[in-house]
Amino acid sequence: MITMEPLDDERRRLLPLLLLADEPESVVESYMDRGELFAIRDGDADIGALLLIRDGDAVEVKNLAVAEEHRGRGVGRSAIEFAAQWGREAGATRLVVGTADSSLRTMRFYLQSGFRTSGVRPGFFDAYPEEIWEDGMRARHMVMFEMPL
């Protein structure tokens, strides 16, 4: 059974999972102590991580990562449903998330999960200390998605 367990003290244990969704380590470390961090667990095993940050009337999915061997099984979708419910209970009116313009599979996942494109942050990834490449494309812009709650 998949569960979402809040972490307060042991955040660093999820760093390897958080790095699956964002890199380099210095960037993840700059935000991993903010917001609410949840271990996505299957029994006793950490199989993913979900970091939610409240910002005004929104909850941002700052990081959502699922271990490769657990993808395609509805774990990510369950995490989004959990994030939406958590946001509603926190009084938020929308769930937001951003991903690199080179993350085609991730963009498709968010669209299929009920998000809609809400904007682009040009040159966002140009400020990263290292270039990010996915599927032969360099990440340059952050594509923003939003879901009403």
C-alpha cells in the first residue's frame, strides 16, 4: 500500500529521490528544508518524495519524484491527488507546478493529471550552475502548470 508520510527531522534521507526530479544537488539543497516534505512509501520502503510549499492562495509542488522502478504504476498520480487534498485542507485554491521545457514526459504526466499550462518562465534554467539535458534537449525555460482546487 502506498502512503505519504510527513518528514520533519530526516529530510536528507530523501535527497537521492529528490535529485531524480531536480538537479544539481546544490539547487535541491537550497529548497529542501522549506515547506512540507512527504516520503512516498510502499510498506517500509521510500519509493518517492513530494515537497509542497504554500504560497498565497496556491500550493506549489516543488518536487515530485518516484523511483524509476515504481513509475507507471499510479504512484505519481496518487501523489498529485494527495497534494490536491492537502492543498484544499490548507485553504488553497490552486495547485501549481513547474518543469523544464525539455521534460516532455513530465509535462505529459501533469497534463494527464488535470493540470493546464499557465505560463513560461523564460531562461529559468540558464541560472543553474550546470546545464541540464533531457532527451537530447537542453533545459532552458520552466513551463508552469496549474490545477484549480
